[in-house]
Amino acid sequence: MNSTTAAGLWDRLTGTQAAPEMWLVIVTGLVALAVVLPHPVWRISRNAVTIAHEGGHGLVAVLTRRRLEGIRLHSDTSGLTVSRGKPTGLGMILTAAAGYIAPSLLGLGGAALLASHRITLLLWAATALLLAMLTMIRNAYGALTVIVCGGAFLLVSWLAPAEVQALFAYGVVWFLLLGGVRPVFELQGKRRHGGAPDSDADQLGRLTHLHPVVWLIMFHVVTLCSLTGGGRWLLGL
């Protein structure tokens, strides 16, 4: 790659792009809501939230100097991230806490990029994160799921016109913001009926000697605040 080509790619990556009309931003939000709310659709779309959830565990494990051994994604939309290191302490707490808030925080970061009109940067960053995650996937279904998602981002980034890229980016960010909220309510419901005894909240309760409800409340605060703040950025409020 010569210097001129590299400079062109860098300018494309760091440059700004035109945002879609406001009515299209609202439509992408409504489409994302339609993908999150109906249970039959959610059973499929939740796979993407699981990617972000387990990716959050994995990323924080690496950042806290734990050894990430692998990630598994399952067809029932559950997942498992395995890391090695000290079984207690701040690194383990942060790793366990990252999962349920990761989709919402990724959505909030995406909303910040879209508010600054950096659509291309968002798409390329998402593609890079998915490719990095693919190297840590340890089962076939998980690999297929990440490849499909990463392929969609790659195709849109390179082949789609600017208008389609914008709509895709806004739809993805709305989905992360909205889709990040529902799993916390689902976990709350499961725990109310005696389910999910080894959930992230319960693990955090054992690690910190705080009641798991405290962590559930934290998950709710982060996801709902991210939806509020990210939604305002997307709508230009």
C-alpha cells in the first residue's frame, strides 16, 4: 500500500459523513424496537446482544491483565467467557460486571460517534472488534454468528452507498441501546422465580459480599441511562 492510498484510507476513516434525515433516524429506532420487543424476533436478535455481552467480559478480562482463554456462544443465546487469573479482586469483579452493561455502553459509544458524524469510523471499529473476538471463539455456532455479523459490517462498510451505511449504523446503535435494556429485566424475572442462581449478579454478590440485587440495580441504571443519553445524541437533543 503506497502512502497516497494509506492517506486516503486514513482520511476516510477519520473524516465525517452526512447524517440521515431526522425522520429516518426515528424510523431506524422504531425498527430496532420492533427487533427487540416481540419475543419470536428477540429469540434471534438476542444473539447479537450475546456477542456484545461476552465480548464485554472478554475485553475487560484482557484490560485487567487476566488471561482470556476463549468465548463460546450458544444457539439458546447464552454464552460463556473463560479467563484465568486471580479468582477474586478488582480484575475479576470488573470482568464479571462488564457483560450486562457492555451492549449499552457500546451503544452509547456508537451514539457519540454518530453525533459527531463519524459513521465510517463506527463501522470500521465494529468490524475490527468482531474480527478480534472471532480469534477467541471456541465453538462452531459462535464462530458462525460472529462471522455473519462481521461480514455484514464489512460488506456495508466497503460496498454500500453512504446513505445505506448511515441507516445501518443508526439501526445498529439503536439496537444496542434498546437491546441492552431487556436482558437485565429478563435476569430480574428469572431471579424472582428462583432461576439463574449462577448469574453475573450472583457471582458479583459472592465476590463483593453485596446482595445481587445491588448489582441488578447497577445494571438497570447503566443500561437505562445509556439508552437515555444515547437516544438524545442520536436525536440531536
